[in-house]
Amino acid sequence: MKNFITLIPRIIYLTYKIITSIFDPKVPLKIKMFFLLSIIYILSPYDLIRDIIPILGQLDDILVLLVAIIVYKLQSFRKSFEKNSKETIIEGEFRNLDETNEDENKK
């Protein structure tokens, strides 16, 4: 039960990030449409496997939700990878702080 309680904030944060990514202009339109279509599929009464069948009916909805989350994670991973792939060169000088402290103590 304790593990489930720690999972709730993560689920809320992931839901928030997915909703904000739908309104983000940087996210491609096909990703947005995939999210919206998966939400419509989950909420609609017409499924590939009817919800009347006890376990299989809900299993296809869960599968669509998991695929939507995986697509979001891959999209966010790709976006963070593109940000990190740009190399930034910072010029500066290097000095060892331990040596400067020893020099000051000798004086």
C-alpha cells in the first residue's frame, strides 16, 4: 500500500506533463493526435474487445493507455536528447583550490 501511495504523485505529474504537451507548439501534430485518439478510444463505448468481457474488455483500454505513455516518454526522451546533443564550449582557466589554500597558509 505504501508503494502505491508514493506512485500517486508520479501519476499526477505524468498526467500533467501529457496534458501540457498537447498544448505545446513544439510537440509534433501526429503525437498530439495520437494522444487525443487514445483518450477518445478509452472513453468511447466502442472497443475492439467489448467491456462486457470481464478482463479482456479492460485490458485493451489499459494497453492503449500504456502505448500512449510509452509514446510520450519516447518523445520527451528524444526532445531531451536533442537539447543535450548541442555541444556548449565554455572557455576558462583551471586552478586547483587546494594548492591556492596551501600557498595562502604559508604566507
